[in-house]
Amino acid sequence: MNQIIENINNRRSVRYYEDRSLSNEMIDQIIAAGNMAPSGANGQPWRFVIITDKDYRRKLAELALPRYQAWLEKSSPIMKEVRKQIDAVSADPVYYSAPMIVFVIGQGNTADLDCAMACENMMLAARSLGLGSCWVYFGQLILDVAEVRQMLELKEGEKVYGPLVFGYPKGDFPPSPPKKPPVIKVI
């Protein structure tokens, strides 16, 4: 099988990580892959804030946890059940104690599409390096905190995509979840 197709087929959302730092070379490769994503008129409307400092990652998790719990209380019974297993084994159900968090930040007319492609490129690059990744919507729940906005240097009109977490999976990569057959129309 083609290596690229195999990498796409093997990418998984990883939510359990080893307490092991990523090398600078790996970080550079992941960011470079994001930067190579296609973008409208080659506008490249993204920038990346990388957080590897253990104390700051812990602080982000502490800020996010009560917001996550409030969100979960309002969630459907199905979502609560889905999250129950993760919450039972993780002290950090938002960033999963991953050794690297990346906030992809973008602005402009095509940023919603362009930044999503940058995120996917980064997750595929991570998988090709033997690393896990996950797009963690809950990580956005702290964007109302002034200190976080200042740390991210968020400007008027900018949005955060992800954030994404990266690291060495604890144990094996998760199995593939069932996928629905594609809906196709050929003309």
C-alpha cells in the first residue's frame, strides 16, 4: 500500500500519552508539515503557538477542567457516556497530559479551511513519526482567560484552531473506529 494512504488509514485520535518529551527535530517536522498545507491564494493565514513547558501545560489543564466539567454537565447522555471512560483514567481530560500542545491561530476569509488543513497535515506528520495526536476542542474553553489570550498574543479577528496535542502514545495506537461508507454520486 502507498505510504501516504497507509499513514492516513493509521492516524488515530490518541488520548493517553507517555510522559516523554518530543525532540526539537520532531517538533520542527510537525510544524513544517502544517506550514506546507494548501491555502487560498497561498495566504498561509496561520501561526503556531507551541507549549511544551510542563508547568504551563498543567496550568492550562487546571484552567480548562472546570469549564470542561460545566460543558459536560450540559451534554447529552450519549456524550457523557463517551467521555466517562476517558475521565476515569485521566487527570487531564482536556489536553490528556500530552507533552506538546499546539494552538494553530489564523485570521482571514479562508482561515477556517486553510487552518484545518494545516492541522490535519500536522496530525499526519505526527503519525508518520510514530507519534499520536488529537484535535482537542475542549482546549478552546480557556480562550476567555485574559492571561491565556495574552500568552497566545491573540489579536482582534484571530481564531484558534484545535488546539492539537502531540506525544508518544501510552501503549498501542487505538483501534480504528467504525467508519460509515462514503456517500458518493458520480456524474
